[in-house]
Amino acid sequence: MKTSHSPALTGIIMPHDWDKDGKVIQIAVYTNAEEVYVVEHTQLGQELLNHINCRVRVSGKKRERLDGSRHIAVQKYVVLEGIVEDKKCMTS
């Protein structure tokens, strides 16, 4: 598994996994470069569940797993103002 602290990611928070009742239990950042970073379950990662369908800038420890999936342990984030899929997102 590779780990890095590279520049911040900018993308949209989207659901990545659901429980048996359809509740979102995992989110990911989908970037403009068509990369997907699964957000790890940290305190800030949990906060981001409130910003599904919003554009964000996140930074933190990135990991690439052996299966090729990319993960990020968010250490800082900013919600970017705008409207994504009819949801108004406010700067945090």
C-alpha cells in the first residue's frame, strides 16, 4: 500500500456504499480527473456525510491499496460554494 501527502483534492462528495436499508455508510470524492478517493471513517470523514453532492477541497493522507482503490484520511476540508444537482452548498 502506497501512502502520500500530495496536494489537496477538489471534487464532489458522492455516496460510495449503503447499508441494507439504503442509508449511506461510505462516501468518496469524485475528482474532475475522474479519480475516486474513498473517504476513510475519521471524525472529519463523518462530517463530510453531511455534504453529499457538494464540491469540496480535501487534504489528508492518501493511500492506494493493493486492489488499486484510492483512499483518503481527511485532515482538512472546505465546502466550495455553488449548486450541484439542485443542492445549494455553502462555503464552510
